Amino acid sequence: MNLKKLLVILVLLLAIPLTLILVEKVLELRKSAYFSKASIILQSNEEKLALGGEMGLNIFFNSETKKISAAKISFKYDNQKLSFLGERVLADQNLPFTETIEIDHNGSEGLIKITKIAKSSTGNLKYGVSLFSRLVFEGLSAGNANIEVAGVELVGFNENLNETTPDVAFEVGGDKVFPVEITSQTGEMIKIKILSRIEGVANAKVDQIPAVLKVGRGLEVVKTFDNTALRVFPDGTVSLEKELYDLPAGSDYFFLLKPENALQRKICQNNQDGQCRLRGGEIVLVLGEENLINSAGYGIEMGDLNADRVADSLDFSIIKRSLPNQDLSADLDLNGAVNSRDIILFLNTLSNRYEDLL
């Protein structure tokens, strides 16, 4: 075999694996481009809707592969038990979507259609969870009713794919039915407001994050809210408002609060400034007024990314994997990027790596 043929064989041996890698990468990008996935999240801070009362329904989209630039969504609701009052977004919420929207409401059929487009240019849009709207309903008749997602159309871009035309081939999952219990017991309600803060957060770019809230009395948990929302302010301050039904007023209450990607906190006293050493709680809840519980002195620590109740090497591995592709599920300081700040925040959490238990 002469030298020229040997060189040709060597070049082919090097080129073929490289070509296969490039082809595999192109196929991966095409799959992401044409089979985008997103999920819809429906949340409310009200456990029940009192007859004649109001309930806000928060609508989120979660898209990790595309920046959503426009959305059209339709809802069906039981118009015998619910009345749609309109959209009501808090004035200081920095929504990624336009405030002036098209709402097509047919009350006789219980149908709502909402269309929004992004306020920002494509380059300023974000991946991950974004608040689409907050719809308000009134309870007309006692009983059970559903608010159902009848249809969703999304438009999105992925700048890493150099997309020049919008992608509309979204597969949208998530919980598309939100059950509502309307109660005639308007007087038996305790309203609470929990104030706290997230350690290491000073420039939050999100308005809300999912959370689980448990209400306890004595030595046991008496109510659990799996799908609630924690309101987030830019300086890291957070608040949660909740209406509690079928609970008696009195003392010895406590709360277990676990925001997404955070260690659970036990709040057993008002103006708490450290870890709760009590087996039960000392919080007193009363009827007829807002019960304010301030735990800002005992801040929330982020870092439990895999929800196994501890911050450890498994969570750190998730952060490292998220750095190259900017997977915002590991954005611990909520500033819209995964970087060294999130690593520093996580290392600080390691000093108290276990969450509070009952």
C-alpha cells in the first residue's frame, strides 16, 4: 500500500466519526425545532370559593426549549356555578405578555378565549416558567365546578437554533382541568398572609414560584395545599396569601412551607428569626381579620433541586449540567441565568443542608 492510499484511509477514519456526530447533532436540533414541548400550570391561592366571593386563577406556561412569544388559550367553565369577572393582574407584576389583550367571552356558553403577544423582542424573552394571566371568577351557586383548558396555541423561538420563522408545533401538556369547590359557609374562613424572604436573592426576574404549604396544629398536619403560588418581589421578599376553611380559630398552629427548589421551612412563631425548636407551634389564628405571619428573619434557602429534602452533591450535579444550556430550572437566585451566583448560593445552603421537619 503506497503512502497516498494510506493517507486517504486515515482521513476517512477521522472524517466518518465526525460526520456521524454532526448528523446526530442536526437531528437533535431538528427534533427540538419541530417537536417542541411546553406545559400549562393552573394555580390558585384559594382552597375554596365562597358563595359570592372571588377567586383568582393564575395561568403559567413552562417551556424549556422555546421562548414563548405569543399564545392563544381557550377555557370552558360551568356558568351555572361560576361567573367570569375578567383578567386582574397585579399592577407591579412584570408580565412578559401584553397587558392589553383580546378577550372573547361568551358567558351563555361558559367560554373564554384569550390572545396575547410578548411585550419584549425575541432576544429578551426567557425560557422556563412565565405568568400568562390571572383570571378572576365569582361563586354563583354552591357545589363543585371545573375550569377546563379547551385549547392552546403557542408560538415560540429558540435562538440557539437560528430560527428565523416562528415555531408553532408545540405539544402542550400539564393539568388542564382546575376543580373549584364553591361553599355557602362564607363566615367560617380564616385568612392568612405569610411574609418571608429567599436568601441570596436580590434581583429576581420572576413574579411567582410554585410552593407546597402545609398547615399544622399541635403535633400533626391538618391541611396540605400542593398547588399554591409564592409571590416573589425583586429584592427576594416573598408573600403567600391563603384562605383556610373548616379550621377552628385558636392557638398552637404552625406552617410548613416548601417553595420549588428550596428546603422546607417550619414556621411556628410570628416574627421567627431562627429554626423552630418547638415540636408543635405557637401561632394564633383568628376569624374575621387577616392573620399576618412574618418569618423574614428566618429566610428560605434554595438548593433542593431534585426534591429529596436535602441539598447535596446530587443537586450540585444538576447545577453543573444546567450551566452550558442555561436550563433555568437550576436558576436558584431567580435572576434569569444559571451562573456562579447560583453555585455560591448553593454552597451557602450546604451549611444547613437538611430541611425542617414536623
